[in-house]
Amino acid sequence: MFYVNLPIGILIAVLSPVFINESDRHPGRFDLTGALTSTVGMASLVYGFIRAADDGWRDSLTLGSFGVAVVLLIAFVLNERRAPDPITPLRMFADRNRSGTYAIMMSLAAAMFGMFFFIVLFVQNVLGYSPISAGLAFLPVTVMIVVAAGLSSKLLPVLGPKPFLVAGAVFSGSGMAWLTAIDPASSYLGGVLGPMLLFGFGMGLVFVTATLTAVSGVAQHESGAASSLLNATQMVGGSLGLSILMTVFGTASRDEAARQLPSFLKEATPAQQEAFATSHELPAPWRHHVLAEGISTAFWAGVGLVALAVVIALFVIRVRKSDLEALSGAAGAAGPGAA
């Protein structure tokens, strides 16, 4: 699968110098301290949540990971305040619209990465899809993202960004809430496809809108920093959100396994009980109930993340009418591909 990317990467490397002009160079020094403290700090934070899912919140390594994360992330902020060429210019967060957009993207990406991960688990382990079939099952979501992104890019100059950020978060949250009803009897068409299409449409409304809002009003020489911060918040949100949802999933799965155990011991065949004694893994259908319950509970945590994005879009984003003209020109150049 990874070999498929090699010819694509080679083609990009060959054609990039032909079609992309080199930007003006600026003097400065790379913010190595900021890069290290932010990367290691976020890695420690994510690892803390993952460790908590397996070993509990009182585990010494879990607490140590969180402690390291707090220290390094505080050091990162302090470093960025005084670094001559910070990797993350803190002044980018002074604008409420830009900061709100970053927070929205982080929250929605956290829910999106978790949704994709758990739906793959469900369709492969409960519905019995092969990896190829599971990949094809997500194609309709891609289509909805492209359709919604094209719609938002055309109407953004007329309506402004706030309606699309609010509507996108609401659609995504509705899809995530729908997915909480998932159970072992759910089918792809009856319980998975509809929520994913709703979620994908919402994300499509947000992608282009968030990109344009994040770079609106930024000086040309800082547009790269503004847009890269949006990408960074998406990646950080995805990693952090998946680790949080995995923690919720792990706790809910363990509790459901404990509830299913008496039923299993009462109804299982001797061969199933002998296999369980060796593997400590419940067989189907008990395992499917455990998996579905854990996924459903994790999706409720995803609903909370999307709800945060809705609140931010409603009460933080306040783009002025004077900003619409700049957004209009940017939207025409962005199009659906900005997603």
C-alpha cells in the first residue's frame, strides 16, 4: 500500500520546481527550542491518554507523562514569547476570529479522526468487511466533503464565514450523535452510512471556511504561519482527540466486558470457555457487544468535542463586513480543492 505513494511523490518532486515559484527568503534562525518542546510536550500528552486507557489514571507512567507534558508545554509558551523567530508566533492568537477558527478546527479534527478510526474497527470486526471494502465504504464521505466545500466556497463571499462554521459544526455533531446509536445489529446502510455522510458534509463546510478565516487580515509575510498553524491544530486535534476517545473506549469496553462475562459463562460452549481461558478474549457475539458499547460511548465523547466547536462558532467568531471582500477574492482562488 505504501509503495503506491512513491510514484506520486516522485512526480511531485519533479514537477514542483516547474510550477511553483520560490518565495522570498527572509533572514532568521530556526526555533529549535520551540520545535522540540512543542513536539515532545504534545507527544507526552497524547501518550498519557493512551497509557491511561490501558493502565488507568493512577499509573505512575501515566501521571509522569502528563507531568512532562505540562512542563514542556509551559516552557514552549515561554520560549515563544521571547524567541526572535518563534515557530508559533503568539500574536497570531490575538485575533479572536483566528483563534476561534483554530479551536474549531482542533475540536472537529479530534472528533473526525476518532470517528474514522472507530468506524473502521466496527465495519471490519463486527460487519466483517475486508480492509479494501472498509476503504471503499468511506468513499461517499469524500464525495460529501468535496460537494460541501464547493458549496461553501461559492456562497462564502455572500454569507460570510460564520454561518458555514456554525452549520458545519452542527451537521458534524448531528452525524456523531447519530453514530452513538450503533450496536452489533447495525448495518452499513442502516447505521453507518447516513451518519458519516452527515458528518462529511459538515466537515466540507468547515474546511474552506476555516482556511480563509485563518489567513484573513494577516500580513503577506505571515500568511504561511497563519495557515500552517491551522494545519498544526488539525493534526494536534486529531492525535489528541483520538487518544482521548480511545481512553473513553477502553474504559467503556472493560465495563461492558465485565457485564457480558456472566452471560458468557452461562451460555458459552465448553470449547468457547476453553478458548477464553487461553486467550482471555470473549468470542462473538459477546465480543461484538463489548466493541459496539465501547465505540458508542467514545462517540458520545466526540459529540462533546463537536459541541465545543458549535459554541465557539456561535459566540467567538465575529467577522466584520469589511472582511468579506478579501474573503471573496480568496474563495475564488481556493475552491473545493482547499479542503
